[in-house]
Amino acid sequence: MKINQQIEPVNFLNLNSGAIHVENKTSIKQRLAWLFLAWKAIPVLKSLNQEDLSNKMVKIKVDLSEIKDSISYESNNHIHLRNLLEDLVTTKVTWNIFNKETNIWGASGLLAFFEIESRKDKAICTYSFSPFLQDKLANPEMYARINLMITKNITSKNTLAIYCIALDYLQIKNNFGQKHFTIEELKSYLNLKDNEYKNIGDFYKWIIKNSEEEINKNTDMDILIEPKREGLGKRSKIIGFTFKMKIKESFINFYKPSKIANSNQNKQLSLFEASQTKNTIFKKSVIKKEPEPKNLIKISNEKLRVFYAENNISMTTKTVQDKLVELKDTFQDRFENYLLFLMNYTN
């Protein structure tokens, strides 16, 4: 059995590059659901020996309510949800369309199998990936680190696809990434038909620019997407786009997981060694007495309230309130869910 020496934070998915370099044939909710199912499956797949991983389809079970939560699905119409998952079985994905893994090419269904069993108190979803895909998920030679709490904020499937591909070409060590894509590559990746967005100006305005704005507003990434032109003056034309991206400073440490020891010294560290990070709301430095800000953001979740009290974190100081305002603007109604995510990892 393989042992993961690093403790992974809740809701982070290390996704093989090949699983990102696929055509964007699914809806936003289908892609979010698939990311969640992959996240649930990977710990199980990593525990298998290579022979079983490559030759047997492993069945994974998950409560259907968890899938619904992962995609913000509030309807009780399970038939629609079932059809959403059923399409993942019939959707063929082409692997490695950008040739990042230069010696590997392939195709697979996003899911090999799934069934939903309804019980009195809940419904259980059982699913499997193909052995080909299982091996890719469990043994990623190259991968992008995706925060599923962040992806839930994205509302467009094109934005989610561009966000994931930008993450894949971002070097966390230097917190910078740059990659040029031709128009043909991007249209293929986004699964746009030949008759869609023939006018490059429309493609730039409605697909590229909208995605750029949503990523900068609703995620942990800052991205600049610049047109690359060929020719001079009025005769120049757009032939592709250059992505330049980095993780926002207040989020960068989430992408650098560290080992957590049981020493008292490490217990004094806040989230991701936050004593060295000025922007975190969990910094445990001595704070001078400040007047309480007006219109306080209050925390209703009892677990959070207890956590802050136990760790002597004052939620009423201006420094903390300013950070809470920033996070609430980002996560809106999922604001406290994200704070729970931070709390769970800290614990």
C-alpha cells in the first residue's frame, strides 16, 4: 500500500495533466461533478497495487447528497441528476490534446460505470473509472493542484476549462506561468463547433475576455490573456492568445502543502505557517487594541466560533474584519463553508 507522506488539505485535487487536456464537452455542473468524483476516488486508487489498478475497475461509493453539494445542485429532481451523471459515461474524452505528455495519447469515457441506489434515508452513488483513467488519476507524472472550493464559484464551463488549463501551466515554485495557445487549440479544447465564433473579435470578447474577468473576480488566480497578432497595422490579425497567470498572494500558501508534526511548536503555527504570511486571518501575532469596525461580519457556525475562541482569535478587530470582507466578497453564500475548510486544515 502506498502511503502519502504529506497531509493534503480538504478539497484539494492533484489532477493529472492529461485529465485537464481534454475537450470541453461537458456542462459546468458535469465537469464539477467529475472533479469531485475524481477527488473522492484518488485516495482509494492510490492504496491499490499497480496490477489491480491497471486491470480492475474499482467501485467507489459516495452519498448522492455530497455530489449535489459539490455542484450546488439544490433540486430534488434526481432524474435530472441521474441523466447528468449518465452523460459522463457516454462522453468520450481525448487525452493530452495539447501534447504536454509528448509520448502519451489516448481516449476514454469520463466514467466507465455508475449506478444510484435509493434507500430510506439517503441515496448512494457507485461509480468506476476505466483502468486506463484509474492509472492516470492515481499516478500523475504531471498534475495541476485544484481547489474544489474555488471551482464552485465559477459559473461558466468555458471559464472553468480556462482556469484549469492555466493552473496546469503555472509554476507554483515561482508563482508564475505563461503559455501561448493558437485559436485552433483553444477552440478544440473548449469544444466549439466550426460555425461558432467565426469572428475572432467575438471569440475574444465573449469567450476569452469573459473568462478572464470571471477568473480574476471569483477565483484565487490573477490572469492576463493577451491577443497575439500577425501582420502590421490594420492588416494585422489575431492568431492566438498568451496566458500569463499567478496565484493571488493571500492564497499562494494553499498550493504549498507542508508536513504537519505533532509538536507543540507546530501547534503554534497557524494555517500554512501563517506567522510569516501577513494576509491570513489566522495569524497569531500580538495585535494592538483596535476600535471595533462598524457593520461587523458575524460568524453563525458554532464550530467556527469555538475554534476561534480556543485559539484566541478576535473576530472583531479591523485587521480580521477587513480580511473577512474580502473573503465574503469572493465566496458569498459559501463564505462560512470556506472558513470551515481553513479550520479543518488547521486542525
